[in-house]
Amino acid sequence: MSVLWEGQTCQLGYTVLFKLVDRLSRRPNQFVTFDQLLHDVWNGDSRSPDTIRSAVRNLRQKLTDAGMNRLAAAIQGQAGRYGLILNNGD
């Protein structure tokens, strides 16, 4: 399973990172709470917020390594929530 963005491809396989980017991309420009991410990405498993932060950090790094800097930067966090914020009012 891959992310395709502006002519670039990032292979993620069927991993937590793919599930995370898939979940965030379902509602671009909206933030998703940690609880909702745990439910949707980690199937409700009890995890710490550090688990989510680590996964986001790893996802951003993989996207950056694949030349998707703009997409990596669009994954933004805010007070216990993350979102794929593609439209910053620019």
C-alpha cells in the first residue's frame, strides 16, 4: 500500500503508518482526536499519546524521504489532535 502525492510514491505496506495516513486523509482539513485515532488506527487498543506522536513522526519522515515534504508538513498536531491540513487559508 502506497501514498501517491504530486507524482511521488511512498511505499508503506499495510502498516500502522498506512492506516494513519489513510485515516487522516479521509477528512482533510479537519483534526482528529487521539481517542478517535486510537479507535480507528490501533483498533481501540490502549496506547499512550506517545505512541501516536511517534507514529506521526515516523510517517512524516517516510514521506519526507520519499520527496513528499509538503504532504509531511501538512500533517499537523494541535492539543491532542492531528489533521491533514492541506488548506491553511492560502
